[in-house]
Amino acid sequence: MQKTFTYPKFDFVTPPELAGAEPGHYPVVVVGAGPVGLSAAIDLAQQGQSVLLLDNDDTVSIGSRGVCYAKRALEVLDRMGCGDKFVDKGVSWDVGRTFLREGEVFNFNLRPESDHHRPGMINLQQYYLEEYLVERARQLPNVQMRFKNEVIAVTPADDRVTLRVETPEGAYTLTTDWLVVADGARSPIRTMMGLDIEGKIFMDRFLIADVVMKADYPAERWFWFDPPFHPNQSVLLHKQADNVWRIDFQLGWQADPVEEKKPENVIPRIKAMLGDEREFELEWVSVYTFQCRRMNQFTHGRVLFVGDAAHQVSPFGARGANSGIQDTDNLAWKLKLVMDGKAPPALLDTYSEERCYAADENLMNSTRSTDFITPKSATSKTFRNAVLELAADYPFARALVNSGRLSVPSWLQTSRLNTPDADEFAGQMIPGAPMADAPVSAASGDAWLLRQLGNRFQALHYVEDASALDAATAQSLADLAAHGIAVEPIVVAQKGQAPGGIKTLIDTKGCIAQRYDLKPGSTYLARPDQHVAGRWRGFDASKIKAAVARATCNA
């Protein structure tokens, strides 16, 4: 049925363990070459770590599957050196509209302020995401990928993890210091280890139809409640790459998934929506159910769970792959510091703490969205319908409309890695906040703030004229790079170039000063994952070093 995409086939290569070599030992093994596992491997490799990636398949995912990738995920992909390709291929959008029957009752804009590099969302079929991530991984010499390598046994120990791996040519054994598990919602490794995942399974079914057609609909998210073409149910429409449109039809729990996938049943639904005159071709069809649940903790000794293996949410709000990519964003720098002996293993406990916190936010929002979209009682449905009726005319009701609260980054304001404020600041860039983007000018040309941040700790020091920075402060900033855990100094200014070759970013539109409430002397410490670790009204190298120690569990 697929017409717009040619699936790659990744070659199976005989592992050295099957060619007579001794069982191999690898510093890090990642299991699962979906978006999350590939992101984990790329992120670690970019930081200089050798990685072995195992996957039981030899191609990318079948069908569009995950479609919406949020601004924060795109910023993480930028940090991994591959964001442009996704944005160039995908369909960018910021606006979503919600309809009751035929009338619009609510709309939103994911990017209400200008001067950010990335859109609120892009729509891109998951097979493209995986293909491009494989291409990026292949550019990194310290990533080794083995396809058609299925993990069939896991034996954790205090100092290593032993894996048994099945291939078309037989089974072999390897060991690793750290195992990152990204093998999906059904996670065979989670099952092998006897670990529970708790939550709620929702009793409803949805039909996905990927349709190839030419249409002049805007690149927006459209969601209908009780439309005339699909009464008493909901429908979602998204534009994807290659003139492929994603349509989700709510079916109800009693629907037969086998029957509903048959073209003779799918096509009439689409014609009722689009009209008989609209020409289209079916690209891919699936029926899905979903659950909202997570593991009690994501770290189990030397075994670290990420993505759907650790937590699952409903598809409403695009929180699946987006949250998984943010898992690896949080994990990779911490694991690298632990492996390098620069941080204690306790730092990895904060991965579980911070991402369990984020997962709980996602589960709460996802569950609320699902309950609104698929009310489970007559009372709930009456309330839902009343909200929708009122929303067209009353702003208070619009705030209650919930066709999917879309993915946003987690604000880690309760993290023990943060250095609490001792000075007064206005605005949203509190310790634990994901850092806001802004246009800048650098020696390399016009750029964006977040393109200059990430993969290491960085101290951002603000002055009006960088060329007037005093010699003592410039030297103290430069000395941060020689700290046990290096901190890159960055001077943010309205004009000038900092002495000593210190990286200088010119705040061309004043957006950084406004968004970060900067005054001369203000200093921020950025984590390697572009979250605020601490901030001060004056520069004090000892405070920055103490904040780094706190952010790495060395305090």
C-alpha cells in the first residue's frame, strides 16, 4: 500500500563474537533503533562515548506512527547535529483548531511570541525520523549498529550486564558496563527482568488512515467533536510530508479492528469526510488502543530505561516520542560524566527522578485529554458537550476544551540539581527551566542562542559592551574551562567582543536580556541539556563551581 516512501534495508553483518572472537565487552549498549534508542546512541557518541546499538529489525518503522515533533524535541535534534533535515522535510505548524460539529469553538498558537528558531511543531512520518537518525548515527565513527540482533536474555550484575543475542547466524554473548533499554512499549527486556509498569488502559479504539491527496487545507491541526461525517465520535486531521494526510477516526471499544482496517470500510469513512469528488489513495491503515502508565523508576542498577519502555501515554498531545527524546537528552550527559569518573552513580538517580516527574506531568495531561475526548459516563459526556457549546462564545469555557494538551518541555523546578535563587529575577528562566531561544550574532555569523548551547556546562555572563569587560573577570571566566568539570564561558552583550577569545554572543534584538531578565553582571549556568542550573546578579567563579558540583552530585 505504501506509495511515497521506499523502505531501506539495513544489512546484517556477522558480529565478531560469531566469527570466532571472545565475547565482546562494550562500555554502553543501547537496545532498540527507534527514535529514542537512536537519539541515545547519537547523543552519547557526540560526547565522545563508544556505543553499540542493537535492533531486532532491519528497516525503519512501518507506517507514519509518531507524527508530531515538538519545538523542544527539534531543539534537541539540533544539538545532536541533525535538526535541519527534519524541519526541511516536515510540515511546520503552530496553529490548532477545534470544531464542534461544523463550527470552530477554539484555537491555539503554540508559538505566541516571535524570534524563536523552531516552529511549535512539525509533522513528519516516523519512518523519515528513523531513517535520518540512522544517517546521522552512521556519520559518527564511535557508533556501531547491528541490525537483526535480538536480545533474548539479560543478566544484570553489580559491575556489568550480560546479554545473550540471537541473530540469523546464531546466538552470542556480550557484556556491557551500562545498558540503555529503548525496546518499546512491550519491552521484552523489562519483562525479562520481571519489572512492573503500572497505569491505566483506555477502552477505546482509533483508526489511523494515511491518505495521499492534494489539498489546499492549511498546515494546521484540526480536531472535530461530533462532526456530521462521523457523528458522536471525534476525528483528527494532520498534514504530513509528501502530500500525505493523517486522519484519526475514533471508533469505540466495540469496533472490530480487523474489519475496520479493510479498505472497503476505511474508504467510505474518508469519502464522507472529504467528499466524493476528492481523489485520494490509501497509504497506510492501522487500528490502535493506548494506555497511560509508567515504571516506578527508570534506573535499575546498570540498566536504564528510556522512552516507551519506561512510560506510555495516549497519542493525544504528541507526548510519546517527544518525551522519549527528552529522556535521552536528560540521560546522556549524566551517564557520560559517571562513565568518565567525574560524577558518582547517584547522578543517574536524578535521571529517574527528573524524568519520572516529567512522565507524571505527561500522564496527567494525557489522561485528562483522553477523558475529555472519550468520556466514560453520561455525566462526563454532558459536561464535555456543554463546554464545547459554550466555548464558541465564552472565553472561560475555551480554557476547558481539551483535544490534546500538546507536548511541552518539563520544568524541573523541584530538581535537587538546581542551585536555588539567592537574587531576585523576573521572568520564566528559573532554575530547572528549559532555556528559551533567541536570535544572536556570533563570530560565525547570525545564529540562535540554543544553537550555541548544550553538550557541556556553560556560564553566560551579561555585559552591555563585551570589549569593555575587565581583565580580571575575563580571566576568571576563562579559568572555568580548566575546572575539573569544564564550564565554557560565554559573554552575552549588546556590542563588542570579549577579550581573550571568549565566545561572545550579541543580543541583536534584546530578546535574551528580556527573556532572562539580564542586567549588567547577570550570570546563568546552563546544563548540558539546556536547562538552567543556577543564576546570579553578579559573576562569582566560586558560586559557579559550587553550582556545577551540585548539578553533578559532587557537592
